[in-house]
Amino acid sequence: MTERPTLLLPIDLIQKGHFIQLDLSWMDHPFPKNAFRVSSDDQLRTLRMLGLKQIKVHPDKSDAGLPLHVPSAEPAPPVAAHAPGSAGTTADAGSAVRPNTAAVQKSERLAEQRRSQAQVDKRYGEATRAYRQVMEQVESKPAEAAQTSTAMVNALVHDMASGGDAAIRLMSEGAGDRLGLHAVNVMVVSLLLGRSLGLSSSELQDLGLAAFLHDLGKLNLQERMRHFDDRMNTHEVKAYQEHVSHSITLGKRMGLPVSALVAIAQHHEMVDGTGFPIRLRGERISTGGKVLALVNRYDNLCNPLRSGAAMTPHEALSLIFAQMKAKFDSNVLGAFIRMMGVYPPGSVVQLVNDRYAMVLSVNSSRALRPRVLVHDSSVPVHEALVVDLENEPQLGIRRSMKPDQLPKAAFEYLQPRQRVSVYYERAGDDSGVGELA
């Protein structure tokens, strides 16, 4: 039997039971599919908010009846322009021109999204530039280096405390000063983790200083000794490990607080006693040292010296949990996993509707529902909305993927980061982003 052709019905005639097809980009409507059977009053209300005059209906797939005569849905003739003082009124024009509500809302969300990104980019750039400045000052002007570091860290702690909820956000490739990327990554994640552990403001300030300055001692090492490599010989490993004592020496010259110096000294110690430099165990390691050891290891797994050995954030978190659990404090590790979510920023995923996406932002209060950038070939990437899965209950993540598992088109669209750099955004920075209704 030949299938009957589709009909274009005016939006007001659409009812429950109609099987409809939306000729819109997936990003321009909130439904999981473009073609579906209308089943609720909520769906009808949402359809009428899209600003469409008519919708395509499949008669043979519809449960509800269709009208014998479909009213004409031709666009209304344009309204003649009226000169000032003429009989035409604003109300007349408004009644004849129906704004595309969905397009207006999307434009507003894109503008808000870009504003939020610009704010985070600015703060991230300031932090990485501050690290470069400290590296240039620390040997000749240690007091000034301390002042630069303290002012920046204290400002971040105050901002996190006063800004309410905060999310961890993936930065774009090349954002910030490369010299400071690792230091800023570790500082931001350590501060957010410390906050989730209930550390006081003064404890967070000392933790932030330790995280920001933990690798200062590498300044005195040869370039090839600054990053651990499993191909190093015994002499090279010893030279690499000495960066801890060099960092402490520079920290003392800067007049850093004792608790910050202790955390720096312990940022490679492991609770099972396998760390260095003095193989501390368990409770002999400070809370700051435990936090710093975990966050430092995580960032080094995501951003190793050899890019070919890099893990995706999801892989790094999974490896730590599955194979390194004994090396880290269980309370700190549990808080870290809850904060980062199963799919940390930078993870490449496939959604339940088979689309590919990259996780851009994770809020600890809804860690399983991150914000993602979705591959949609019908929408230019610079116009793509970040989808907040918290606002899309019909969507979810099916699985994590390696970037090289993506189809070519999705890889080029999402552009997975070779280097995963993160910062934080306050709850108010992204209001409205990701709602697709």
C-alpha cells in the first residue's frame, strides 16, 4: 500500500496523536528527535513556542484524525510601511508580523554564552600571566613574587566564596599563557576540591598558594628534567625529584605560610608510602598535600610531556579510581570524583540519541548532567549552543570515547583539545545557556 504524502498543518490544528516532522536543526528545538508522535499537552505548548506557522504531519503514522480540508497556510502579505503620522499604528504591524520566538531566544542565548566565555577567558588569561610574572620575579624579587601570588589566590578564594555554585570549565586550545597552564589547572581544581571538603578561607588561601607554586623548583632544572618520563635513567629520576626541595627553598625565600610549604613538600607523597621525597604514609600527609598529590597526578595524566601518551579526562579519572585508589586518601578521592563527575570537562562522549559531543563544563551539584557541545552539521560551530543536560531529561550520555574514535566530521567540528586546560565559572556566568525550548 502506498504511503500517503505528508501534510502541512497550521500549528493551531496540531493535536496529540499526530506524528510530526520538524524541519529545524536539532539545536533549534528541545525534542530528542525531529520526527515523533505528539503525546502530551506540554509538547503542544512547546511546539507553539517555536514560532512556526505550520508543521509537517505524516498521516499514516498518526493516531489522531486529520482535517478533510487543510486551511491555506500561505504567509500573510507584507505590511506596508507607514510614514510617521500616518494612519498605520505599531499595533497594526505587530498583529501582522509574528516574530520567530525560537530564533530570538537562540540569539539571546548565544550572546549570553559568548559573554560568559569572554569573562572566563579574561580571568584565565590573568591567572596564567600572573604565573609567568612570578617565575620571572621569584629569584631576584621573591617578596614581589609572593605579593603577586597571594593577591591572585586570595581574589580567587574570595570570588569562589561569594559566587555561590561554581563549575569546572574547559578552556579553548591556546587560551592563556602556556607556561602557566599546569599551575593554573592544579590551583583551580585544588581550590574547588578544598572547598568541597569544607576547608576554611585561610586554609584555601594556603592550599591555593601551594597549588599555584608547587613546581617553582623546576626553574632550576634542565628542560629535559622538568617532566617525568618513564624512559629516564636513575640519575635523571633523582634530578627530577629534586624539584620538590628546590620549590621549598624558593617558597621560603618568598615567605610562604608554613602550611603552604608543607603541601608543596608533599605534592608527590602517596598515602601508601610509594611517593617521594620521603615516602610519607597516611595521616602523616597534610590535607593540602593529599589534595595536591591527587590533582597534580590527574592533570599530568591528561597533559603529559608526550602528547601521544595523553589520556582523556574520563580515562584519567577511571585509571585513578581503578588502579591508583590505594595511593590517594579515600575521602579526598571520593570528593574529587563527585566534583568532577563521571565525564570531566574535555571528555568526548556519545549521547543516547547517537550524536557526538564534548563535555565543556561540569557542576558538582549535577555532576552526571554536564554541559556539552553537540556535533550538528546543520549548525556552524560558532553558532552552536552549549547544551545543559540538566535541562534535557530526555538526553543522556551513552558512553565515553577516545577522540580518534570520532567520525572525521565530528572530530573536525568538536576539535578535541590536545591539551586539557580548565578554569571555573560562577553560577551566574552562564544563565540561560543550554536551554533549547
